[in-house]
Amino acid sequence: MNFKTILVHLDHSDRSPERAAVAARWARAHESHLVGLVPTGLYDGVIPADAIATGMTDYIAESADYLRRRAEAISREFRQDIAASGPMSYEVRLVDGVTVDAVVRYGHASDLVVLGQGNASNRQDTIVRALAEQVLMEVGRPVLIVPSAGVFEGMPKNAVVAWDGSREAAMALQAALPALRRAARVTLVSLRHPRDEDSAQRLLVPDMIQFLLRHGVQARAESDATEIDIADALLSRVSDLGADLLVMGGYSHSRLREWVLGGVTRQILSQMTVPVLMAH
């Protein structure tokens, strides 16, 4: 598999340019066609309170015009940034549909979807975070999520792959192969609680290392038991190893269980500090 088409969600949030820059770097590195998707928000029902002047007689028409002009401005900025960084294959799509539906629909025609993490303190970013969760569940493609803080220059060179033997982890590892082949260091990390069974037969770590090697990826493996939350332990290992990419499966348990009880996927989406490539 290669990332022949990369889709990036663009909006008016502060992090959209960084998200676009990450997507453009990945597209150039993998010789991909980049699609900048700009949902206007017309059907999302989110219009700033001060965007439309009071006294307007046709609020709906004025709102639609405002959203269209805002989307066109986002598109121009994206085009200008691409042009300034050099020639590449790309296009921009403006769509009026519900954002999550549009990203999922166009994501089906892509090999990788780039989204933002979002920031819980900002209402717009909260919508972005919810978008990442919904798209991950529905798009059927790997999703690269860019953190809400930090600048991520260059391509990942030090990747951590979270491995728990699940279907989702296997899908994420497979999807990440083009990126892992470019990395100088890849670490397969398996974490468990002391009370959990350490099932070597389920994890098949030596087999996974050989699988990666046959795909041109030299990786090392580490396994550990931890008393703290798996998500916290995983993020700690990402930090300790100086990793600049985390690869993991998303929602190995039901989404309802993760929403009610919390879970690794939701914690990573809230606390991530490096780009995360997820698959479900």
C-alpha cells in the first residue's frame, strides 16, 4: 500500500495551516495527490454570533454568503501556502454538506485522511475533536491526527507502534507501512496491566517483527507491565523514546464502552503530543 491520495480537512481554526503543512509534507514525501477539503459549515449550524450584522432581513442568505466567503478565503490561503512551498499535485474541494459526512465521503476516495486533534477549551476545536472520533469510526481509511499544539517539521523518523494483538492494531500497522519504511527507528510497544494475562500466543511479537522486516521495516520490540493507565504509559514511552509518530488501532472496544468508561483511544485523542496514525 502507498498513500497515492491524501485528504486533509481544512477549516478556519488556528491549527488548520499546520494541519495542511503536515499533509503537504506527507504528500510530497510519498508522491501523493493532495486534496484540501473545505466544508463551508452551511449545514453544521455553527455561525459566529457577530458574523452577521444585526438588522439583516434575510439572515439565511447572509449566513450562506458569509460561510461561502470564509471557505473561499481558507482555500486561497491553502493554495498560496502550497505554491510557496513548491510544485505538487493537489486540488481544493469546497463542499456545503455536513462536515463529518463530507470528510467520510471524500475520505473513501483517499488512502489517508489528515485531521486535527482539537482543543477542549475552544468550541470550534471541540467540534474538530469530535470530527476525528466520528471519521475514524466511519471512513474505513487510516487517519493521521495532528496535535492541537506544536510544529511538526519533516517526516517522522522515530515511530512507536502500539501493539496489543487486536484487529485494529493490525490494521493500523499495515496502513502505516509507507511511513514506517521511511523511519530510522521503529519500536513495537506492548503494554499490559500486571493482572492481565501476558499472552505471547496472542501478540506473536517475533512474527510481527518478521512481518515488518519483510516489508522493509527494521523494528525492535519491547513489552512491559504497568500499574498506570495504558494510555498514560504509552504516551510516557513515546516521550522517553523521543518518538515523533505514534501508530495505533482505534476503539478496540465498543465506542459506547469507551465513551462511558473512558479508554485508550479517547485518552490518546485528548492528550497526544505527536501526530497519531490510527485505524479502526
